[in-house]
Amino acid sequence: MSLFGYPANITHFSAIIDTWNRVTGYNSISKKAKVVEEQKLVKNDKGEDVVSIGEIHLEGPQVIKTQDYFLYTNALGKEILYDIKHIEIKKNMGTDDVKKVVIYG
């Protein structure tokens, strides 16, 4: 476990949504990210406290839906599936430029 995170290649499974707002499949996209494996208490979109087992830091603006999920292979070779618990968008100070997106899973 690293407090500063590991540079990693992750697979983003982007949900394909139909007209009734149901998931009909997933598109897989390989991305570069920083992953911090750390348990943390965060609030979800409903304001409830949930336990996050890790953070995924993606540089720049990202298109991410709450139905998406991420697959990460850690330093021990174990595959970890991250369901999205919370999404945080970090912007450059005083602008609307997106610096990075943090996903809590």
C-alpha cells in the first residue's frame, strides 16, 4: 500500500446506456492513472457515508458515469475491481479548467 499511489495502466469499462437509462453493455478503454490503495470514509451522491478501498486519479477532463467500473492490477499481480462510490472533479484555481478527476471505489 502506498500513501502516494502507484502509476498504473487501468481499464475503464464505460457503460452503454439505452433510452430507458439501463446498462446494455460496456466499452473497455485503457487509461494511465495513479491508484492509491487506501481505505477511506467518503460520502456518496446521496450524502451517505461509504467505505472506499481506493482512489483512481485521472489527469484532465474525463467522461465517467456512475454505472462505469474500473479494473486495476496491483503491484502483487492481484486484479481489483473498483465500482464507483464517488466522483470528485479538481479544477485549476480560479478557472473552469479540469486538472484531474478522482474516483473513489
